[in-house]
Amino acid sequence: MLLFGLDKSLSSEEGFEQVKACLTSPLAKLVIWGLLSALLYHLVAGVRHLVMDAGVGETLEGGKLGSKIVIVVSAVLIVLLGVWIW
């Protein structure tokens, strides 16, 4: 859906205005926020796994602490993303 919007917005000035009007609706903002929230969580969890591959946090206690850190950092980033979108 987002690729269709990108194609339409790049095709003409009228297409850009149509996509811009569509993306200002609260439902579209909610969908975009949901998709980007999932992407942000996935990114933070991936960084955690890269850190674990380097040998940090491989114990049971380290894994539990790492998962809590991932949730907190993701929640902060998701809230900031919501502020930026709205």
C-alpha cells in the first residue's frame, strides 16, 4: 500500500496532493504508526541480538535484563514516533 502511494505521489503533482490528503486522516496515521512501531521494535531487538553475538548478556540473568531493556527502549521510541507522526 505504501509503495502504491509512493508511486502515485511521484507520478504527478495531483497524485502527490491526493496521497498527502489521504495520509492526513487519523486512520492512515494509526496504520503508519502501527507499522513503524513493529519495525522499531524489530530493530531494537535485532541490536540486542547483535550485542549478544558479541558475548554480552548471554547468561539467563543477562537475557532477562536485555529483554526488559528492549521493551523499555522500544516503548520510548514508539511514543516519540507517535508524537512525530501526530
